[in-house]
Amino acid sequence: MGMLYAFYPSLHYEWIGKLFCIVVLGGLGSIPGVLVGAVILGLVESLVATYIGASWAPLAAYVILILILVIRPEGLFGEAERKEVK
């Protein structure tokens, strides 16, 4: 992205936040999950920007992140890891 667009130091924090939300949404280590998470996040941000307002769109990523962590902590395509204690 930095090669295509001008890079401003204050802008990269928003990218990192969205990328983190996408990876957690899809599930850590799941490439198909990340793709689905990116599509879901993009659709939700577009809908929020259209119907509520463009200033609320970045908040949608964090609301989705909190909902996914409450409902399914391993992500949409992630696998729960269980360790048995002996």
C-alpha cells in the first residue's frame, strides 16, 4: 500500500487496527477465514458509512471485533484448542 499511496505517519495506525480486526474475525492461522473476515468488515463498514455516517465507519471494525470475541473467541474459521491437564 505504501508504494501506491502516499504514506502519512498518522494513517498507518488505522490500517493496523483494521488488519488486526480482520485477522481476529477470520481466525488466527486461517487464510480463508481472513478473506471472509475482510469481506464482512468491508461490507459492514460500507453499510455503516451509508446509513449512519462516514465518521462512524471506523468504529464498526471494533464493534465487530468485540462481538466476535464474546461470541466465538477463536474467530469464524478458527479451531478451539483444548489441552488436557493430567
